[in-house]
Amino acid sequence: MRPITRRHALQLGGLGVASLAIGTTGLVWQRGSRLVPVTGSDLTEPEVLRSRGGLLQVRLEAAESRISVAGRNATVYGYNASLPGPTLRLRPGDRLQVRLVNRLETTTNLHVHGLHVSPQGNSDNVFISVEPGESFDYDYQLPEDHPPGVYWYHPHHHGMVADQVSRGLYGAIIVEDPDPIAVTRERVLVISDITLDGSGQVVAPSTMSRMAGREGDLVLVNGHATPRLSARPGERERWRIINACSARYLRLRLDGQDSELLGIDSGRFPEPQPVDELVLAPGNRADLLVTTRAGSASWETGSVDRGGMGMMSSLGDLSGGVGALATLRVEGDTAPALAAVPVQPTPEDLRAVEPARRRRITFGMGMGMGMGGDMSGGMGMGGGGGEAMGMSFTVDGKEFDAQRIDQTVQQGTVEEWTLVNDSPMDHPIHLHVWPMQITAEAGQPVRGVFRQDVVNVPARSEVTVRVSFDNYTGRTVYHCHILDHEDNGMMAVVESVPSA
Ligand code: C2O
Ligand code: CU
Ligand code: CU
């Protein structure tokens, strides 16, 4: 997502109001006892694990734990009993070794979202299954020229992703800048959402909300509800923001402060761009500089219209505004000014390269075909589990099959992919391993070089991207990052094969 102009934001804001008016019928009956969050606590961050001498070795144990969430005891999932899991800090060229221990009751695995590493063997291989009680040793080698920025890790076992991520399995990965940027402090801000009942148990989503993509009613920053941040005026903070929500889009604003965007995902602007507002689809990350001004500010997330399910829609307010994610209090003596931000190296503009191939890839939602084809009960509010969902989620008309190769690309070539959304709902499309450069939106060419690994494709629209399939061969996936859509089939396999 790119910074949105005020005019565009106002238009979308209008649509947000319209979707509010549709109301929340169907959700009301669920509102029994809900956990009452404790707000206003000081923001804390997960433990930081840093590479030394080119190596970081970590053990991540995935387990259900009773830990503090939103200031209350809750039974959630965590890596090392932490929500979010530890922050991993790496440098380009480093090796990361993770022993993943599965203490859950379901199969899991690990994905390093956005890292440009091999998808094979025990590297970023999403086809690995780690059964309950088992462990697996991952080994990732970052290239020397790995783009610095904000990445993250989460489980990726097909069918279990939304459940495991929404219960708390995610953590940040930071790849340091080779050319450091002077800041007063850095903050890692992992935004997630979850629904907890009064005793702190996770509330399972309804069938309808799984079709739309589950949204939790608590929106958390590092596991806190509306935590408090403080700073002195004139400081430059670097906010590493991750949208770890399973389906919720975020429209972030920090009024009264000076925000400049360094980049989204692994993409960077040559110079930081002033922004009023930032929209992050699920899976996107932002690298933001905030120069503080005296006063109190509220970090808000507003509504994003991410479409609906056409005539079947009684979903209410998808990705509705939730108000303050955090508060920022700026007071005290003005901090001394810091050195200017160095000019950032821009990635190669792939528009200068003639694509070896052009493909159109269509993301769709069908009725009554998938998951047991239960048309009668599947669409109702009281529908059963996933097997009864009366809607199929497809790529080029097919549900995910790990045994099938949907696209074969030649290593070392550049391709142009037009991502077509044939449905009434937005889909944030993610490709593993290789970042995408957006070249056109709804047929209109874009200016500038925007490289992202999650690209939102609006309802009934299309986005064209170019991808350089450099460095690696092997099989990996592309999919919708609304995790319920991925789990229900909106994922496909791409294989990069060595050039002859
Ligand atoms: Cu963040 Cu394939 O996922
Ligand atoms: Cu990913
Ligand atoms: Cu989707």
C-alpha cells in the first residue's frame, strides 16, 4: 500500500460511513461476556534476539500459554510464551537457525514472511509439517544484498494458519540497514487482533466471519490494548509496524506529529515521504519515522472498505475503525536535532526489463463448490465448521493443491503478472521469496518504484506487478493474506526452475 492522499482518503472515508450504516446484525447475538481490556499501560516490546558474528540461533516453542493479553490473563498461543514472539534482528548476509518445537495439539511449521531466502529444504519451505510433540531445525541464509527492513514470522501449515496466527503466533524480524539511520529510539509495533471471552479464552469465529476473514474485536499493539508511549519533543522515532491481523486492514493516523514513510515491506523510497495516513493490508509492514512535537497524540486506526460478499452480505463493518491503538505523550525539553536521513538505495526498476512472460492470475470466490458444497446451511449465520462453508476460494478457478504446480518460472527471468480480482471483496495478494514491483493499478500505470510482498487487489479490479525471479529455485506459494481465504483454498504453487 502506498501513502494515500487526503482526497483519496476522504472518498474512502465516505464509503466507510456507508458500510457502518449496514449495521452489525448477526454479530450482536455473539456479544455475551467479552474480556474487558486494561488500557493505558506502558508499551512493552518482546525480547530482542540479535545475530552475532553473522549467526542467530533461536529456539521457538509454539504452545498454548496463559499469559497477559490486554492487561488480563488469557489463554492464547505464543512462541516462548510470548505474544508477540521474540523479535529477531539480523544483518544482510546473516544465517538464521531456528529450532521450532511444536507443543500445540495441531500441526504447524514456520514461515519467514518477506525474507528473500531459498524456499527449499529446511529453509523457507512451507510444505514442511511439524507434528505435535515434534521439532524441526530451520536454516536460512540471507544474501549479502538482502534488503533491510521489517519482516515477520508466523505459521504456514495449510488449513491451520488463520487459527494459529489469530491465537497469537507471530513475531517481528528486522533486517538492519547497512547504512544506519540516526534515530532517538526504535519501536517494534506488532498490531494484531483477537476476540477473547470474559475468562480470557479465544472465541472461535462464526462461519460468516471466516468467509469474510475473521477480525478480532480487540486490536492489540504488542499484546497491549491502547498502551501509552512517551517521548520528548524533537525526537526522531523509528516505528517498525507489522499488520499481523488475520484479515483486518489498518488505516493508521497519528495527528499532530510528523510522520514520514521510509518504505513498505522490503520496498524503500529514495527519501522518506511525508504521510498523513497509511493503509496496511494484512501482512504488510511499514517502516515509519516519527518526529515528535509537544502535546498528546492518539494513534488511530480508521475504517477501510474492503468490500463484502455481494448480496449475501450481512457482515456489518469489515475493518471498521476502532479508535486509539495507542497514545503518545510528548513533553519535556526539546531533543537535539539528528543527522539527516541518508539517501536510500532504490531497487532496480523492472519496467526497464522486457518480461520473459506475462500471466493473468485470477482470484475468485465461488458459491457452493468448495468445502463440502453445503449451500443450504453453509451461508447461514449458524453454519458449522469450515467443512460446511458454502463458498470456495480459488486461484484460476482451483482450490489449493500442494501436489500441483500452478506456474513454472525460469530462474533469472523477469515476469509480469496481472493479479485479477473477480470477487466483491478485496484480496491482499502475497508472493513468497520474490518481491513484486507494482506497475499498474486497474490498468493505469503507476509512477515510482513500489516494491512490496503483499499487494492489495481491490474488489472487481486488477493490479499488475513485475517480479524478478532471481537467486533461488524451488517451489513456493502465492496466496491471499486474509488467512481464512488462504486456508480455504485461495493459494497456489509457483516453481522456479533452473534456466537451461
Ligand atoms: Cu505471511 Cu504465505 O505468508
Ligand atoms: Cu509470506
Ligand atoms: Cu482473500
